[in-house]
Amino acid sequence: QVHLVESGGGLVQPGGSLRLSCVASTYLRGIGEWAWHRQAPGKQRERVALIDPDGTATYIGAVKGRFTISRDDDKSAAYLQMDNLKPDDTGVYYCNWLGAMNTWGQGTQVTVSS
């Protein structure tokens, strides 16, 4: 069974940056897609970014140009670089591996506030 461990969340001022990390407990051999989702208070969870095994990334419009998803298959890890953060980016961020199983991380809180 694969477990995902996230890190990197925290409190940041508007305009600041954070980098989220997600590492798998076992070697994933570079297969599957990675995604990051977020859930704001009182709202449904939404997928903000996805990267396929070839490295092609897609984003929702609200984060395009500010967030960058990446993967390191040697480490079985995925990352989300978040720049120019806005208060609307506040929420719990979850990583998600869509490989042999649909696996989720435990979530990490991101709060953007002055």
C-alpha cells in the first residue's frame, strides 16, 4: 500500500511563496499522474494542478502563471511551487497519485493572510 506524506504548508503574507512537497512511501517507477487539490473553508475540493508521466502540466485558471507543479520520479515525489499567493489560495492542500491506486496525502494547511 502506498502512503503519501506532505509537507511545506504554513502561514504566508499575500504576495509570498510556499513550496509543497509530497513523497511516496514506496518507489513508484515513474508511473501515473500526480495532482494537487485544495479545499477552502466551506467549499468543495478542487484540483488545481496535474502533471502526467511525460511532464506535461495543466492548471486551473485561478493559479495559472503563479503555481508550478513538478515531479521527481527518482524520489517518487511531487511538488507544488506557489508564488504570488493570494488570500483566496487559503485552504488545505492535498497531493494525489493516480497510478495503480488512487492515493491521497493527509493534507497540509496553507493560509495566506496579512
